[in-house]
Amino acid sequence: MKPFVIPAAVLLLCVLVAAEKQHDWEQGVVKSQDVSSYNAGAVAMPIGTSVAAVPITRRSNVVVVETATVRYTWSEVGKNTVILPVNGTVNFYRDGNFFVVLDTNNKKHKFSLVGMTSLSPN
């Protein structure tokens, strides 16, 4: 009886890991993207009898995506930057408070919502 318990537990664990939640994909048009970096100060620390300073550089990636009813302004979260096609379409889904876009290597890029405008029909 015991020889069947471990393989059954491993099989159950594999099935649970493989059963990823299905996402509700949405599509939008990228209206603009602003990738920039800026100087955010410096960090100084004593080394022996001298002081060494290292500059801090921050990166930002702000994207405006328009769907049929809403215009979103997103800011990318994380260290990696994805370049999106301006005036092209992008597929995304919502994961809690984040919007997730996949790059060409199927790597997830998370964006936080910083602005939202409702588009009224004409």
C-alpha cells in the first residue's frame, strides 16, 4: 500500500501545478510608450578613511493603451522593460491589481494602473 502513496502524491502535485488558471485576455491599441531613466541621487558610504559615492539611476516605462471603452495609463513594475509596438495591438490580462503583458519569449511583464479614462461613444 505504501509504494502507491508517494507516486500518487507526486502525480497529484504535478496535476495541481500544471492546472494554471485560465486568463480573460483583452486586446488594446498602444497609443504611446515613454521609456526613460533619471538620476535619483547617490548613496555614500565610508570605506576605510575615505568616502565612496555611487549614483542611483531609476528607470520608468509608462504606456498608454486604449481599448474600445477605456484608455489606460500603465507603469511597468520590475527590472526588465518590454518595448511595445506603438499604434499596434497588444494582448493583456488582469492579475489582481496588475495588467500582465507577455513578450515574444512568453515572459510576463506586470504593469500597475496609474490612470484610466472612460471613452464616451460619439
